[in-house]
Amino acid sequence: MQDLKEQLKKVIQDLYGLVFDPDITPAPENIDADYSTNAPLKLAKELHKSPMEIAKELETFISQRRGVRSLARRGVAPAARGFRTAGRAPECDINVSNPGFLNFTFSDNYLENQINKLSNDFDKIISSDNYKGKTVICEFSDPNPFKVLHVGHLYTSIVGDSISRLFEYAGANVIRANFGGDVGLHVAKTMYVLQQKDTRSLKIEDIAKCYVEGTAAYEDDPAAKDAITKLNKEIYKINTDKLHDTPLADLYWQGRELSYDYFRAFYDSIGVKFDKFYPESTVAALGLQTVREQLEKGVYEYSNGAVIFNGDKYGLHARVFINSEGVPTYEAKDVGLIFTKWQDYHFDKSVVITGSEQLEYMKVVLKSVEQYAPELVERTSHLTHGLVKLPGNVKMSSRKGNFLKAVDVLDMVKTELKDEYHSNDETVSLAATKYAFLKYKMGGNIVFDPKESVKMTGNSGPYLLYSAVRAKKILSKAKGLEDKIHASIRDDGSERGGERELVFEPSERSLMKKILEYKDILQDAVIEMAPHKLANYLYELAQDFSRFYENCPVAGSNQEEERLKLVQVYLSTMTHGLNILGIEIPEEM
């Protein structure tokens, strides 16, 4: 599709002198064609012509080019395919339909030639250099030490890793970053209770319970609130001054180290690796310094003893960056993080993924930084996601201790897989979990249903894996043909031994066309930072393969070699796409 799009783009520029980026999509079912474009409809107003007039002009101009034939002018029915002219099949037929669509149908030989090329050099053809030589830092997950990981952290870890993989596919040097609050009121609440416990065999679950108890004490007991407020300042000093050798300091460092060990072990279990952890304490000083410097220049201002950014001037809201006691808030720490990332990596692009509740907050932070470092804000993209809920819409809260832990979700999927299929396959259960999140467009709330996630039919990770494993089995039974297949393909991807009249079954053509859409889907997914586009494409691809499998025998058919190559390219496409989703294909299921 990309070649066709570029050709149409050039035709429009040559014919009308316009730089226009046309959309080309699979043709609707009621149009007998492979692809269609509504470019004439979009150009009509600017050119002061009817869409049909433009469509016919484009048809005439394009059909004069090599390998393209107009069906309408030659009196050929739109359904005609596979015809030859002067011993050579045209690559593409073109026709026009109301109210101004341009429709394209590729010849079977053209489709087969494209599959041959992919079979010969899949990785090179699919590759992208959109971000070659560029540095992209992706910040996601962002759990706070002294708390356990909940389902939201699992979701952002999976989505963030997939977005990182999309940028890596596009040639970027990607740094996966993780930002967490190792100082702050939540730590003080936890430490307040921890001081009263036996911590000789401390576990992360114990720390999480202490946070719940500390939160309740802070809200219900004025004396506890005062003690926690005082403790917060002491912990801040312990961290900034790197104090040790006091009971409080030792307990703090013990809890922090335990938290980060727990984080790393969990991320390793889901196949996500972070290159850089940024504890809040490591960026707070730079944030404090930057805000104070910009305070003198009028970007920030005083309000009741605190330093604020008045977002009201920009249609936002005011937020405190340094509190009345001179302590940097989350806002100032985020300022420090932006500049620390820049100092560390001089990034070309920074992607920050948070929950949607942080949307307005981040708008204020970024608007404040825009006043004195606009280039850093221009390079920053803030993506948000909604809540992850279980069926039944149960409301959960870490403050109350009834939240859904990340490990709970993984265990639920494992249990469903075992109950339904008597399987303990970690690869399949992790694929089920990841795909269940990735198939949704990021932004809205998600209802995660463990039972649906493990189904071998429908839009699920196991369905995709089963399809890929089925392709592996077909290829394993035809290993003897592998050398013959490669010997039949020239270096340019074309067939040896002269041209052959190839007529493919409808399901065969559908699978070929779907495979040829893959690179376009990847490009869109990279540009939009949208793994869901890739996930849903792979589901549609698996459906097309299933129809091909049902209707087109491979072994022993008169097009055995062609179909075997098609299966090979299908498996390459599925493997490549699932890898970007962070999903591994097992040897068997």
C-alpha cells in the first residue's frame, strides 16, 4: 500500500501542483477492488471540481503509467483479474466509483511477487529508519517505593514496553525510564507504622500493610498526623544528606532497597527491563534550584509563603511547586526530572505515560517549563490511560488496601488457563495478559476479564499464538521443500523459471493483501504511539490465516511452493508483530 500511496501522491503533485497525502484503505466489501482512496472527495473543494471529475482525471493519468490499466476505458468488467498484455500481467487495475472513489485491484502475479520478496528478505523490507540516530526516552510504570505494584503499574509496564519496542523498530536508541517517589508523605505514613514493628524479616507485603495503617492514622488521629508530618521532613533530610547509622535512617534504606529489589524481580517476570530508575530524591534538588531561578525571572510567584505557577493565565489552574516550608512538591520534582533526563541523554523525544488523573497536573508542569525551556516541552509527549477494572466495576483503592495487585492479575490468568485448558504454560498466560491490555486504545478505562483473556477463539493472545504455532507445524512438515523454495526465488524476490499463470483463491489473496499492509500499520503505530493498532491488525491477520488454512491445502496442492512461502511470510509477520507487543511464541500449544 505504501508504494501505491507514494505513486498517487506524486501523481497529484504532477497533475495539480499540490502536496497532498492521500489515504488508501482496504476497499469496502461492496466494491470489487483491493484498495480505495477518497482523495478526489478531499481535493474537490480546493480544485473547484466535482469529485468524479477529479477521480476520472487521476484514473487517466495513473493508467498511462507502466503496469497500471484502466478497467473502465477498456471495457473490462471490474471483476476481471490476471489478464496479460504483451506477455506481461499489469500490476494494478484501476477504476472509479461514485461519489468519487478511486479503486485499485492488484494482479495475482503482483501479489505473489511481493510475497516472494518478503520471503527472501523480510527484515530488510519491513525495517524502518524513521527514528534512526535519534534518542527516545520512554518513562512508564513509575511505582512508589514503600508500596506494592498494582494493576495500573502492570498495565503501563506492558503498554510502555510495547511503545518502546515500536520506537526501537523505527531505529531509535530507546531508554526505558522509571520514576518513583522514594520521599514524600506516603513514605512517612509507612515509616510511622514500620517503626512500631519487628522488621528483621521485612517483606514488601508488610510495607504495603503499614502504608494502609499509616494512612488511616494520618486521617483519623491528629497526634499521628503531626508525628507523620514531622517524620516526612526527617526522611527528606535522610535522603538528601545520605544519612546512615540511625535507627530511622537504617529502616528507611532497608525499606527502599527492598522496594527496588521487588520492582526489578517483578519486571523481570513479565519481560520488561528498565535502563534507568529515577527516585524522586535524585531530581528534587535540581527541580528546587530551577524553580527558584525562574521565580526570580517571574515564571513562578509567591502565594501565602509558597511558590506557585499561576496556570490560570493559560486556561489551566495554579499549582504549588515549593511549599511554605521550602520543600519541593511533586511538581518541582517533575521539573527536575525533565532537566535530569535532558542532562543524561539529550533526548530527541521524551514519552511520559501516566494515569489519566495526571493529565491536568502535567499540563501545568509542562506549561511552566515551556516558559523557559520550550524546546524540551516540544520534544515531550504525555500519554494517559484510564483505570483497569474487573468485571462488575468494583472500585479499588490502595489507600484502603482493597486494590488489585499486579501479581494478583497474573495469578488470575494462570488459574483460568489451568482450569480451562489444564495448562501451566507461563508463555501463554503472559501473552494472554499482555494482549488483553494492548488490544485496547490507550485513554479510556479497561475492563479486564481473566476468563476472556485465555480463550483460544476470538480476540485474545492465545488465539494469536495458536495461529502462529499452526503455521509452524505446517512448515515443520514441509522442511524438505525449504531448499527448493529458496532456489526458486531470485535475489530480487521474483520467480525463477519464467512467468507462471497464477490464480489464487479469495482467502489466499486476502491473506497476501493483509500481510502487505503490515509495514503501513507499523508506521501508523509508531507515529501515533499506538500498540493497539498493531494488536488488532495481528488479530485480523490471524483470522485471514485461519480462512486460508481452511480453504487452501498446502501439502500436495498444485501451488504447494507458493503457499508454503505464504505461510513462511505469515509466520515472519506474526513473529515480528508479537515481538513488538512483547509476546513470545511457544514451540507448541
